[in-house]
Amino acid sequence: MPVARVFIACAVVLVTACGSNLPPAAPGAPPAATAKVVDAARLVAANQDVNNWLSYGRTYDEQRFSPLQQINAGNVSQLKLAWHYDLPTDPRAHEATPLVIDGTLYVTGSWSVVFAFNAATGALLWSYDPKVPGKTAVNACCDVVNRGVAAWNGKIYVGTLDGRLIGLDARTGQVVWTVATTDPGMRYTITGAPRVIKGKVLIGNGGAELGARGYVTAYDAETGRQVWRFYTVPGDPSKPFENPILKTAAQTWKGQWWKLGGGGTVWDSMAYDPKLDLLYIGVGNGAPWNRAIRSPGGGDNLFLSSIVALRPDSGEYVWHFQETPGESWDFTATQSLILAGLTLDGRPRQVIMQAPKNGFFYVVDRTNGQFISAKPFAAVNWASGVDPVSGRPLENPQSRYGETGKPWVSTPGPGGAHNWQPMAFSPTTGLVYIPVSDLSFPYFPDKHFATHPLTWQTGADFDAGSLPQDDKIKAAAIAASLGHLVAWDPVAQREVWRVAQNHPWNGGVLATAGDLVFEGTAMGDFNAYRAATGQSLWSVPVHTGILAAPMTYAVDGEQYVAILLGWGGAVGLAAGEIALASHTSEGNTPRLLVFKLNGADHVPEATPTSARILQPPPDLAAAGVVAKGKQYFSHSCGVCHGDSATSGGVLPDLRYSASLADPQIWNNIVREGALEGHGMVSFAPEYSSGQTDAIRAYVIHRANQDAAKQRQKAAQ
Ligand code: CA
């Protein structure tokens, strides 16, 4: 059964990553496009281009607000499915926001595959599979995801998981140019959507759990020629700095940080102010997380966990604001960046807003990086607040587990109080809508830190921190893992309303002029709320968990709302027991749903799944071997296959694996790389056969523990 499950998943992968052809495109040319191409003027005026969604956050200010109001609070109850399309991609997390340009919808699936549809009918126009090698998955911290494409002058751009940036012909999907934006010898990945400013395509990358040094690069949109690159953290100071500001930044680092990468990857958020001609980038966490290892002796470690403003033509540094100096908790500042005009103390201010992982909502003057205000938008215990003058957090000294050498249970944790799931701002209500995760995490200092060829290197001990098997402690941890959608007033810095959710890992948000806020949930519900009050107005079960953000567009006078289904990602993979306890959507079908008023299509029914019974081989290994196996599992396997060997429901749950009963199958997969094409690489470079046998012994032990519980439950 479990092997069958693995190979069913592989059959799906085969369609995309393993070389077979995608289904043929539906006949017919794209809808009659207007003569207007996507150019600089059109992108600057995108807000007035009401029918379209031209870039990742719809407009350069990334507000994710649509002026469309044909669908509104008065009639949203009549919203029905117009069309749907089942993507032939791997059933894992799908995180993309579609673009719609003059009647064509562009979206990406897992493994960086791009699809173009007739936005009114759902007919597939073309698809493009960049054939990302399956082994790349081991470099992806958080699943083989992609968040979408960018558009410019008849071309569509996608960043691929294995570090390429590709320009495609928007009409045909044919490759126009390809460029490698990362060193294939390093463990970089691309999951974020590119942006285009004045004919330059901007792309960052991820990998700060894996020894990366962060940067963002600009390429000529017509040719793919590199124009500039900005590194976010300094490299080896014995060599020339790539940029003068890095000399200043290097003074905030100690030790030999460059040998461990440093981190600061720009893996998601960007925004642009055309009047100020400033590009804003969100910079990620330190590599490794633990500052005591990364920069022994302390230091702010610029530009980790910062918003940085650059000149888009040259990559020249203009200003920065650092949210978490000396970052140690995977507190990225890569979450949505939203530009808006606010009236503060009677004065109009041009601000940039962010609700980063660290739990504080920041309002910063975007003309100069001056701090304005910050308040907690979720439960926070690592800092008591933010200094109203300097903008620096008032840290709880105990939170510095690296420096104290003692464990610290932090709220929030590395999943963040808010992660990549986009927030939205409505200029009509003046509110920011944030998908909030209520999650804590135990950080144990890693006393034996070493770099590894394959697994995460954080400087936090994941074995010591793994979810305890004591049922009461576990139940309490699960009960505390919740989520909510919050409407936040950025002027008063206070919560206006919230909708409670019984899972911490829900979807991104869309706001519209129809007084509506749309959001999907981990439970597989797609919801609409009144933007002003949070009143629930519409909800439809879609039978697959949602992480992506909805978007809206119009074709021929008809408004549509689109949402991409597919669950997984960082928390979906790793927080196994937490995820399983409440993630109850029945399946995980990558599917694009498009709604309109009185649509005639129907959401397909759930695929029923039968309850699985654990039938592991006998638990015969010595306790010492099991303990060693637990240590290796927590270090190298748990991030994808789930804490305590309980999968979050996306990747195979190893407790059910037939390879437990057959050491040869286990060996073929774990040491020989039999499933490398599907993302499971050989761990032979990192572990001896005795060690991988110990991992198997631990999983057998865990399966027997839980089989006993299953039998006990069945007998009751
Ligand atoms: Ca990270």
C-alpha cells in the first residue's frame, strides 16, 4: 500500500518532471489580444488597468487590491464556479498567484511548470515544463513550489527551482532565452515570482538553511543579459567587496561568517515606487540561524532580516531598515511589502508596510527608511516590544539560545507569525488583511554544529526540539497551533477584526472594491468576508487545502475570481502531527478554480480515502540504535517527512512504508537514490549504512508505537 502510494505519486510526477508530454493544448488561438503590450507605462498605471492583473501583487505597490466591484458584498452569495482545470503537476504545495493579461491567464504549478489559459473559458493555450531535475528537491527548504510569473513586452518570465530564469513567448510558451542565476554547485533554489521594472527582470533566490549567500539580480528583459547584482550580506573581507555598502555592512559581522554563507536570501517580496524610483527588497534570515555560530561575539549582521531600497537601474544601495538585528530565529523580512499613502499625525506619509515572521507590524517611511511605528500583530514572547525611536526590538535576553546555551521556546517560531502567504491592503477600508499563524518553536542550541552536504544547517538542534511523544505535552502543542485572518489598522497599529481558524497554515489574501476579502484555508474552504467587518458572506468547500492567494480579473465585462489549490509547503511538510491533527481537507489535487456570478461549473467531489492501518515489522533494534536513528532522522529527514516520523500528509509517511519490512528497498531508496527523480536523493554522502539502518530502526520503532495506539483505539 505505501509503496503503491509512492508510485502513484511518481506517475503524476512523470507527467511533468520526468519527461512525458503534457496534455495537448486545446484548439484555438488565444483570445484576441489588444495591441497594447505590457510596458513601463502600463505597469506604472496598472491600478487603472482594472480588468487585468499584470504583476505578482497586481500593482507595483503590491497591495493585492482590485478596483473591480461587479462581485460585491451584496451578491457574493451568488458566486459559482465558472471553470476549473486539474493541473497535471505533482500533488504538493501550489503557491502561485495567476497573472491575467487581456484575456489570458498565466499560472505556475509545482516544479516551476507554467500554464497559459483562456481566462474566460479555461481552455489550455500552452504549457511549458522546464524539466527541473528531481534531485533539486533536496535543496528546497519548503517543497518544490513556485509563486508565479512576470510579464513584459510579449514575454512571460519564470524562475525555476534549480536556479534558472527563463523568458517565454507569451503567445506560444516557446523559450526565448534562459540564464542560470545561481551557481549549480551551491544549494540555491528559486521559488519566488520575478518582477519587471523598466525592461529589467529582477529575481532573487532561497537557500539560507543550506549555506547560501543572498543576492538579487537584474537581467535585460529582451536578451537575458545580466545588468547588475546586489549581494545582501558581505563576503570574504580579504577580497574586494562587490558593492561599497558591503564594507559598511561587514563591520556588523564577526568571525568567519562567509564560510557558512551568511544567508540573507531575497526569496520572495519586492515592491517598486516609480515616483521615487526605488526598488524595495525583503531580505531573509541568517545562515546558519544561530548567530553565536554564524557571527560569534554578536553584531547586527546587515542586511539580514531587513527591508533594503535600491536603484532599479543600477542596483545601487539607497537605504535599509533592519527589523531583527542579529537574527537567530529564521525571522525573515521576506514577507509581503506593501506601499501605501497613510495620514499619520495629520501628515500624509508615503510608507512601506510589512508583517514579517517576527510578529511585529512595521510602518516605515519609504522615502528614506525612517522608522515610524511597530506593534505586535500576533502573540510574541521573544521581544517585549519595539523601541519607538530606534525601531529596534526590546529583546527578551533568554531568547538568545545561541548565546545563553539554553533552549528557548519562542513565539513565533521559524514558521513565522506571518509567512510568504501574501497579505492585502484595501485603500477603501484602510485595513491590511494578514493571514496569521499562531505557532511556537523550541530552539535548542546545537552543541555539535557542523556543515553537511545535504541537510539543513541552522545551529538549532532539531532532535532535542522534536515534538515529545508524551501524549499530554503533544496535545497541548497541537492545541496551541492555530491561525487567524486579521484586519489590521496600520495607522492606529491595532487589530480591527479577526476570523479564528483551527489550523496555522492558511492561504494568502485578496481585497476588492466590492467590500470583499477572499481567503482560502488549510481545511479546503474558500471564503469571502465583508472587508469592513469580517462578516462571513460566502464559503465553498473545495476539498483540497489552500495556500495560494486569490486574484480577480474581468474579460468582456464579466468579473472572475481565481484560486489555485494544493497544500504543503514548509509547515505542511514538517509539522506532521500538528498538520494532521487539523488538516482535514480530503485530498490534495492541484487544481485551478475560477468563479463568477452564477457560473455553471461544479467543484469536483472529494476523492474518498480509506483509513490506513499501520502494520510495521517487529521493533527489535536496541534502544541505543533507535536513539541514534531518531537523532539522524530529526536532523535530516523530519523537515520533509515530518516531525517524529509523522508526515504532514504531502510527502510519504514513512511509518507506512513497505521499505520498513525490506531492508533492500530501504537501501535502494535511501542509499542508492532509487527515487531521486522524484526528489528523494541518496543520503549515502552524509550517512554510513549503519547510520541509515539506524534511521530505519527508529521509523520502525515509531510505527510500532503508533500501531499500538491504533489497536488500543480500535478496541475501545
Ligand atoms: Ca528561512
